[in-house]
Amino acid sequence: MPDRDFASLERLALEHDVLLTPGSAFDYQGAASAWLRIDVAYGQDSRAQAFLQHAGRPLPS
């Protein structure tokens, strides 16, 4: 998500009982990545939906 660092997204996800994995975990060299992986199998889970709704809100200025 633009303008969000992984650590802040991870904290928000944990508040919703959701685990995130940084994209670097899927790079064979572990290179830094602006991407993250979301397990779509849980997309209908209310916890995942609540997290995505909160994460998609604009940051306070």
C-alpha cells in the first residue's frame, strides 16, 4: 500500500489477528521489496476484511 511501511502494516494486521509476510521473504536473495503477500484463501475472513478496510484508509496528516 502506497506510503505505508511494512512495520506499521504488520502492527495493524496483528491488531486484527492477521499475519503478513514481506515480499523479501519470497525473493531468493532476500532482497528488500515494496511488495507483500496476502493469502487470498482467507479473503472472506472477517478479520482480513477489517484489516484491509483499516489499512486502505488515508494516513492522518
